[in-house]
Amino acid sequence: MPDARSPIKHHLVLYRRDPEQGRARFFSLMIERDLFGTIRLVRNWGFVGSKGQEKVEIFPEEAQAAHALEAWADAQRRKGYSDL
């Protein structure tokens, strides 16, 4: 059960492996609240083992952030990313 005090509400990590080229990529999505109560969708992507890049979007409601998370996850799955 998630900790009620945790600012992280939803977290999803997807991976795409290309064994022929010896590469593995990740795409991480996380909905969180900052200290001021702002709802943020944090996207992080790059090669496995690296810090990668990060982009943050602000939403007025958690439901809108969840909808955006699902849209991003669906788009990445179409590109070949999958859950482990």
C-alpha cells in the first residue's frame, strides 16, 4: 500500500531493448505533488544507466495528469516500449 505521506502518486517505467545494437532505453512517467501542492507530470527518458533527460508539466487536477500519463504511455508502447 502506498504511503499516504508520499508525494508520488503514480509511477510507470517502460523499456525498449535493441540487442543487435547493444542498447536499452527507458521512459519513466511519474505524477507527484511538490511542497506547494502543485500536481506535476515528470517525464524522464534516455539510455539505461544514464541520467537521461527530464521534462515537467504542471496540471490543475490529478485526473488530467493521469490522462496525460496514459496518453504518453500509449504513445511510447506504440514505439516499442514495454513494461518488464
